[in-house]
Amino acid sequence: MNSLEQPTKLSSTAELGELVRQIRKEQGLTQLDVAGLAGLSNRFVIDLERGKETLQIKKVLDVLSLLGVELSARKKV
């Protein structure tokens, strides 16, 4: 089952990192694969999956797009 069959609420960079790791593994990709395909360093992908809080948002969005993940936002209710 794909990690994103249903919308997923994320509350931290650690949760986002874990989601990225799950999706990457489901797609049979290594961290090096993702880094190469996204034109990023392997260190960036490692940091993203570990939930580092100071990563550049554009690069994070690039990785999400590469993995086929669409990010959305809505007002809290």
C-alpha cells in the first residue's frame, strides 16, 4: 500500500522525513538515486529524511515532486 493513499497530516520535519523515506523505499530508490535524479547532494537527502529543520524549501519541494508527492496547505480548523 502506498504511503499516501489518503492525505497525510504532518506536524514536524521529522514526520516529513519519515514520509520521504517510506515513499523512496516503496519506489525502490536509494538515497543516492534520489540525490542524483534531483541534482542534489546525498547529504541533502540524508538530512531531509532525518528531519533537519533548516533545509531549503525549494530543494525539499524538488524532492517531493521527483517522488510524485504533491504538497498542499489549508487553514487549521
